[in-house]
Amino acid sequence: LAEAMDRTRLLFVLFGGLSELCCHVSANRGGSPSFSDEIPFKINWPGDEFTLPTSGALYKDDDFVIMTTTEKEKYKCLLPSLSNGDDIESYWTYEVCHGKHVRQYHEEKETGQQIKLQEYVLGSMTKKTESSTTSGTETAEKVEETKPKSEPEKENVEGQLAPYYPVLMGHGTACVLKQNTPRSTNVLYVCHPEAKHEILSIAEVTTCEYEVVVLTHLICAHPKYRFKSSPVNAIFCQALSGSPLQPHSLSQMNREQEQLLKPPFTGVGWWKYEFCYGKHVHQYHEDKEQGKNMVVVGSWNTEEHLEWAQKNVARSYQLKNDGVQKVKLVSHFYGHGDVCDMTGKPRQVIVKLKCKESASPHAVTVYMLEPQTCQYVLGVESPVICQILDTADEKGLLSVSS
């Protein structure tokens, strides 16, 4: 019943909001450039032998570049394939009318300003009949043919696996290359909060069978199709000709960043706080007579953090004035602290690492909150963090060693 209600809600959103919508696009129109500031990338240095990932962005053996550093170190870098297919020649213009048809046409002005039209219907919602009217029931039956599964399938859209809602349109112009079989098109609706029903791509996946990806904000109202932050696409660089695993200058920079994270950050007042990234959070008070009174607020465990990140936001973005999306905050879960006398449970803390610009590169701001008994929030803000936030993956894990 819940699945049926979800489906009814989605159909209402689609057919209610797009019923009178037609999108046009010339064939030479493409998506965003494969490499732009809108799509994050991360360079990995795997060595001679490694296995490429089978999910997310795809890789081809012949899609690589040879990079040479200023110190003459050479690397072969495999690039992720972010496009959905080759661009179609710019001769054609395409029209997608939701709930009606997908059309491919070309217009030419002849002598006397007469327009010569060449067109093919790539798919329509209902089959044409001898009757001058089309049954609404017939339309509903056609939509039912594309009933999605309980969990939506996903499409590789500009390097990101995005859930889509498919609408199959058949009964197009007969295809002479397939014994006059009618052309058909699968229209994939993908959520994008800022899109205004834009055609992202059109591809002929097999002879006279097409796939159209449409970006629309209307489908975002359904929880299963909501927009998710872009993942970091991996570029794999292998050392060539005796070069080191990583460029020497990069290794040196990584060591400097690791050193900046090693000193503990401390607060002021009765309680002081010691935060060692990837290790622990301690709360302590030093007394001349009784010595150091220390409480373990939380200890790092990667598996526990990943479990926490499944249910919570571990990486947050901000949109810069130039339109570039940057990571502004990452949150890490530290559990298994000392047992709390009031709750009888181990203490735990959420560490929030935030970039804070400052004239002093080593300036640090630390604050501790206790929103619930023995459950804490430790905020750490520093220019040091600005250098590494953009290395965070969707689980908030940073690409630096602890």
C-alpha cells in the first residue's frame, strides 16, 4: 500500500506539473563540460596493480592522459567517463512534450521563404487510432507499462549515479532499418533542484531506440528521487619510468598537513579539551594538588562513524559567489567515551570541523556543547582545516593520514 501511495504521489507530481510542458534542444547541445568546478575530482595514486571500481563513474583503458611534473616525474592518469554517450550531429532538433511525444525534426527555408520540414516521431504516449480522440484510459495503461521497482534504478549522469523515473514512449515513426518497427524512446526524469525541465542528453542506445535524460525540480518532491550531493570522482595516476608513487612535492605537502593536525587543540576555562584527529577527544582539568583529572569524551572508530554517517549528514556544502560548490563543514562521530554517571552509558561526541579564515594560519577556535546529558558537540574552526575539507568524501572522511 505504501509503495502504491508513493507511486500515485509521483505520478501526480509529474503529470500535474509537466502536462503542458514541451522541451526543445538542438542536437549539438550537451551537458556540462566533463571537467569543471561543478564536478569534484580526487586524484589517487594506486601503484602498478589495482582494480578499478565497478560502480559510480566508469573507466575505459584508452581514456587517459600522461602527466609530467616540474621534476620530470611521469604518471599515466585514468579519467572517469562522465558523459552518457557521444553527441549526435547538430543537424537535428529535438522536442520532448511530456505525456505526448518525442520528436526529431529539421527545418530548412527554401526559395520564397517556404519552410521544408523533415521530422520523425521517436515515441508517443499512446498509439494512434482511426478515432479522432485518444482514450485517457489508454494513456494510463501506457504509463503503467513503465511502473518502476520499489527502489528506483539509477543512471550515470555527469559522473553521478542518480535515481530516475522512466516513461516509455512507443509507437513512433516506422524504422526501415528494423523491418518497419515503430521507434521508441525511454524518457528518464532526474531530480535537480534548480533545473527548469531541461534536456540533459539524447542518445540512440540501439537502432531506432532512444534515451532522453530530462532534469526537473518537480520530481524532487518525492523522497526516493531527491537530489544528492555530487560524489568525488576518482582519477587514478600510475607512476611511469621509475617515478615515485606520488610526486615528491605532493608527498611533502601531505606531510606538512599531517603535522598541522597532530598537535591537540585545547580550550580555556575550568575544563580544557584535547582533540587528536582520528584518535580521541579528552576533557581535563589540571590541579596543582590533585594533578590532572581527565575524562574520555569519545574515541575514534571508523566503522562506528560510517554507521553514524548512514543516518546523519557528515558533509555540508556552501555555494560560493562564483557558483562553485565548496565543502564548508564535516562531522565525525567519536563514541566509547567514559561511562556517564547520570545515564549509565558511554559518552559520545560529534566533532564538527569547519574552515575559518584568519590572518594567523595556526589560529584555532574550539567550543564544547552538551545538547543532551553526556552527548557532546565539539566545534573546531581553523585555517588549517580549510586546506583539507574538499578532500572529504560523502561520509565525511578526509584524505589525510591521522
